[in-house]
Amino acid sequence: MGPLPIFKRRFCGPSIVIVAAFLFLLSIATLLSGPAYLEHLPDVLPALEEQLPGFGDRSKFGSQTNKSGKKGSVSPKNRAWRFNPVRDANSYSLDSEQCNMAFPGLFAEIERGVDAQKARGNITPKQLNISERGKGALRGMIVDQQLYILQETILENEYDTSRAVAVLHAIHRAIITSPEPLPNIEFAFTVADVVPDPEENNYPIWGLTRKAEDEEIWLMGDFGYWSWPLDLVGSYDEVRRKMAEAEVKFEQKTKKAVWRGAVATNGHREELIKVTKDKEWADVRAIVWAGISDLISEDQAKALSMSEHCKYQFVIHTEGHSYSGRGKYLQNCNSVVIMHKRM
């Protein structure tokens, strides 16, 4: 048996929902991948069906029903269990069955990726190569519950670095808190707003967003569920805590619609500035970023932290280059979320 490939780096280190999603994504993707080290270690990866005999019943992994359309049974130990958001918000060790009970439908997008990939065949090592993916991509591997970085293009840009490190932290947390050992797997992801595919190979990759026709892209959790390295944002747990502290009764909130953001990323944002100009019911202002975490000096006074948005009765969500990460924050406010129609 040949040696393992040289590992460039071992990675050491989110929201409970993202932990559940990453666990399912990692487990499911194993079925369809052929890791590069498999030829060296043919006895390391028993088939997932052998490890998990109930794999045909997807209710264990996130679907509410199995392939026959019947609801999956619940084990005796979980029959009396119910997800309590106050008690369980930071319970990262829920098992697969509990995750399905707590977050029905969470894994639908991953299951879509499985069905699409099965039609194309197994994932090959060549398809996992990120050399042509441009900046913001990373190829990793999990072996014996350890997370490794094999290849990356994230260090040339501080935006990509911070995003990728946040994703890695979330994956690492999923590994070390999982009550069930994860299978060995090799994977690739990109933190670009739009997944680059200059050669139009349509190779599978994990991404933050996709168009309906991009069946090869498997959606993963947003990096902001771990942390967004901005002075006005920060870690997701900290943001939620501050929002909870800032909450007041709805009738006590400012009776206006609020929005802050850069306008250059999406035409909807420019239009929003125009239609709300000089309106008494709107507190809408554009801001300009000077770098990854700093605003230009003249815009600092106009900025609002995420928790300060909760002081308004109406909070506006707009998409960005492809999607906007603000939605997951705004929904923590006891306010009405307003969003434009999707393009």
C-alpha cells in the first residue's frame, strides 16, 4: 500500500443549522466521489451503504419521507424530544434524526445535488482540481476526522481568505461535534460570489450560490454563519446576542424602512436609493467601503450595526453581486423584512 499524499496543511480550529447542513453534505458527497488518495488506500473507504444500511431511507438524513413517500420512523430515544431554540441554539451535537426533526427540508438542496450528480456519474479526482477555478477556491480532505487543505487559491485576496477560513472553521466544528464519525472524503469549494468556471467543464464544486441551471454546484452554508470580519458585523453568535438585547416591542420601534449598503453591486440597490429619496417613511442610505472591514471616513457616521437595524419596524433586504448575506441577520429582528422580486 502506497503512502498518503503529502498534506500541505492540517486545519485546526456556526450556526447549528449550518453544522447540520455541512454534516449531511460531507456524508452524502462521499457516495459520489472518488478521492485522489483512494488508489493508495483502497481499504480505507468502505461503501457508505455498508456503514449506513438505512441510506435508502433518506428520512434519516434530512428528508421528511423515504423513497416510498412514507414518513420515516423515529427512534424511541427521540420520540419525546423536541427542538427548543432557546435550549438548543448552540447544541452542535444533535444526531441525524434530531437534525431532521428540528430542521425539516434543510437538506433538500443537497439532495438535489445528489440526484443531479448521479445522472452524471461519480466525481473524479480530475474534477476536484481547482487550478482553473481562479481566486477563492480550496480543495480539502477529511481523513480519520482530521481536516486537511490540499490546494488553495485563497491567500491572494483578503476577502477570499477571511471567507474561506470561516467556512473551514464551520466544517471543523461539524467534524468535532458530530455524534457520528464522518466518512473520509475529498472535496472542493469556492467562496466567490459567482462560481467561476472559465473552461465551462461543469465540474462539481461547493458554492455559496447558484443559478437554477447550475446543477453541478452544491450549495454550502454561508461563511457569515461563522463570522463576517467587519466591525459592524462580527461572529454570527455575537450578532444574534446583540440583536436579542436590542429588541423592543414592535410598536416601540421606529416607524420607517431601513437599509444600508453599497450600491455598486446590484442595480436594485441604486433604484432603492432613488425611490426612497426624501421619503419620510425611509431611512435608506448608501455607504462606500474603503477595504475589507472599513468604511470611508465620510460614511462612518451613516453606518448601522446589524443590531441597530432591529430598532426599525421595517428592514429592507437587497441582493448583492449574486446574493446578499444580510438576510440571515435581518430575520433575527422582530421586524418586517421587505425584499424585491428576484431577478
